[in-house]
Amino acid sequence: MSPTAEDPVLAVQDLRVTLPSRQGRLAVVDGVSLELRAGEILGLVGESGCGKSMTGAALLGIAPGPSGQVSSTAMRLGDLDLAQLDERGWRRIRGSRISMVFQEPQTALDPVFSVGNQLQEVIRRHRQFNRRQARTAAADMLASVGFADCARVMRCYPHELSGGIRQRILIAMAMVCHPQVLVADEPTTALDVTTQAQILHLLRDLARRSGTAVLLITHDLAIVEAICDRAMVMYCGRISEEGPTRALMQYPRHPYTAGLLAAMPRLSPGQVEPVKGIPGSVPAPGQRPPGCSFSKRCERADDLCRSQVPVLHGADPAMPAAVHRHACHHPLVHPIGSVTA
Ligand SMILES: Nc1ncnc2c1ncn2[C@@H]1O[C@H](COP(=O)(O)OP(=O)(O)O)[C@@H](O)[C@H]1O
Ligand code: SF4
Ligand SMILES: [Mg+2]
């Protein structure tokens, strides 16, 4: 059967990332399944230490250090079986079919090469282009991320540019080979609010125009609200809730999502409402309680929560990705008719 627009470009089942410890191997990513469709932006959100960056890196075949291990029961990028790739195979597709943008625009660019050089280097690594073709493609890409004077930007060195401009260039580098998937890990965290908004709109615009599917990793639900079509909430290496952004934010079922929402600063006329944080902090991978890993911070926790791991309710592979799912024994209840699933 030929692929349709509804087919996911990336489909991952039961992704696990493990690290060695004195207690045996610990799962920092513990059974994450996700699907991404062309042009959509999926937010992966949660507090620091929940396993978001490990998940993002694993999607590019990157394990945490030499003793970290990545596994899954299925991992496909279009017609390509990622689970079968060796390191050489990953190098061929990283930066071309699937690429990544990180939080730190400072360190991700090489200080000794001009922007033009670095951009052309990415193109020539993946495409059989001569210098002139690579230069033209680089200039075209810079124009599509909003630079008017591409020739001048190409001559610049990273230290001559602001954080926002550098991040724009990194996005250009990640997108220049027209990847099917872009993983953006906290791409705006280091930027001021205005620049942050510009970069987020650029990402949304690029995803829509190019059809690239974006996994946007963030600790900030306001960013999810601003640009994501769907969201997955991650806690202690697992997905605690997922669904269309609006449904998830208006009618959160999982107490952790509700806690993140309550911790979001909101402006009401004339004042900023006080923010209610979630008590406690994310336990380290070796200190997670049995059963639901959120139980020590949850007002609803009971013996069932403390003994049995809640599974994603409705996590049936045959169900459409737009479904709202939660992994909680005692989910929040909303008025009849207001909830999608
Ligand atoms: N190199 C490492 N060795 C051992 N544990 C690590 C390493 N890097 C991260 N971790 C742990 O793995 C967990 C997930 O980290 P990470 O994916 O970076 O979380 P996030 O991006 O959500 O902040 C955290 O608990 C962190 O302490
Ligand atoms: S399973 Fe229990 S402890 Fe976990 S989030 Fe739900 S109610 Fe809270
Ligand atoms: Mg991170």
C-alpha cells in the first residue's frame, strides 16, 4: 500500500533508554511510544530530569554515553527501519532525514568557521552538490528563515551574532536538507521573550511550509500552548498524558498535567495570579517509587497508585493519534461532553 498524508513519518513503539547503576540497569526513558505526521508539531513537556532530552537524542540514534543503551520494539522513519541502522547508517540520515536543534546556540556553532562555510559543509556532507550549488542552497535556506541579506550573514562568524540570530542559523542548518523530522530540544530557553516568540513562530512556519514534523521538547506549557498541535507530558521516563493541545490543556486528566498547568504564570487583568507549584521534585531514576512514580507528589495517591504502574488508558495502536490518553488510576473528571476520550 502506498503511504498517505495520514501515515506517520515517524513511528516509535516502546522506546527505552537505560543506564547502568549499582542497582542494575535503570530506565531513564521507559516505554515511550509516539507518532509524528508531516507538518505537525508535537510537544514533549515535563519538568527537568523527566527524560525528555534522552528521548529526543534516542530518536536520532544517540545513546547517553558509551554505556547507555537505546532499544524499541519498532522505530520507523517513513519506509526506513531505524531499528536496523548501525552507526554508519545513522550518520547518513542524521542531519538529512532527521535533525536536531539544541538549547545552546553558543556551543553548537564552530567559532572558527563562517556561517556560510558551516551551512555549506552540512549540505555537501549529505548531497552531491558542487560549491556553487551548495552556496545557492545555503543562501536560499537563510532567506527562508527570514534573513534579508544572506550574503552578509554567510560571511559572519558566530561570535559576531546575537543568540537569537545564532539559533535561527542553527535552525537553517537543521532544515537545509529538508528533513522529515526535526527534534528541537528547548530551542528557545536561552533567549529573551521576544526572540523566543519569533523563533517559535519560525519553527511553526517552517513545519507548515516544508511538511517537516517537529518534536518540540520543552519544560514550558506556555510554549506548547503557543505552537504545538499535540502534546505528550512526560514524568520519570514515561508518558503520563497525551492528546491534542487544547483538550490536554483545558481538560487535563492526569494530576501531573494539572500541576504543571497550575504552575504556569497567567496574566489576569491588572495582576499576575500567584503560581501554585507542584510540591516536591522529580525523583532521580534510582529513587522512583514503585507503582505510579508521581505518587509521592500527588494528593490523590492511594494504595493502588503506590503498588501498580498506571498504563496509558486507551493506548491502543489502532486508535487515531488525536485521542486524549492518560496514565492515572484516579484521573481528574470534567463535565460530561467536555472531554475528548
Ligand atoms: N550521563 C548521564 N548519566 C546518568 N544519568 C543521567 C545522565 N544524563 C542524564 N541523566 C539522568 O537521566 C534523567 C533524564 O535526563 P534528561 O533526559 O536530560 O531529562 P530532561 O531533558 O527531561 O531534563 C535525569 O534523571 C538525569 O539525572
Ligand atoms: S496514578 Fe495515583 S498517584 Fe499517580 S497520578 Fe494518578 S492518582 Fe496520582
Ligand atoms: Mg533536557
